[in-house]
Amino acid sequence: MWLLDGRTHRGPATVHAEGCSAAADRAHPLNTLSALDALARPSTTACTACDAAETLLPILAHGQNEGPTSSD
């Protein structure tokens, strides 16, 4: 489970791991797919104080590196 903290009127936001002490009390719970979707937005970052950056950013980067394959 992940938490989205700070998104108000398209402002910047941070994704945290559940239980992260850096997350605000008003943070909204997210499943993994929703957390990855949030991180794909330019104004959202992953928290480095918890496992969010270490866990989610490699997954997001892997998905962005996937491209069409050629069938030569």
C-alpha cells in the first residue's frame, strides 16, 4: 500500500510507503498501479525517506524503456 501526499489542484505531490513518517496525516491510500500512475505525472515525486523511491522508480523506469520491437 502506498500513500499520496500533497496533491491539491494539480500541485506537487509525493508518493510514500504506508507507514512513512514523512507522509502527512491527510495522505490518500493508493494501490501500486495508482502509485505508478501518480509518479508518471511530472509534478509527483517518490519519497526517499521510505521505500517508495527505491521500489517504485525502477518499475516506472522499466516501463518507460519498453518500446516496440522490430520483427526483422
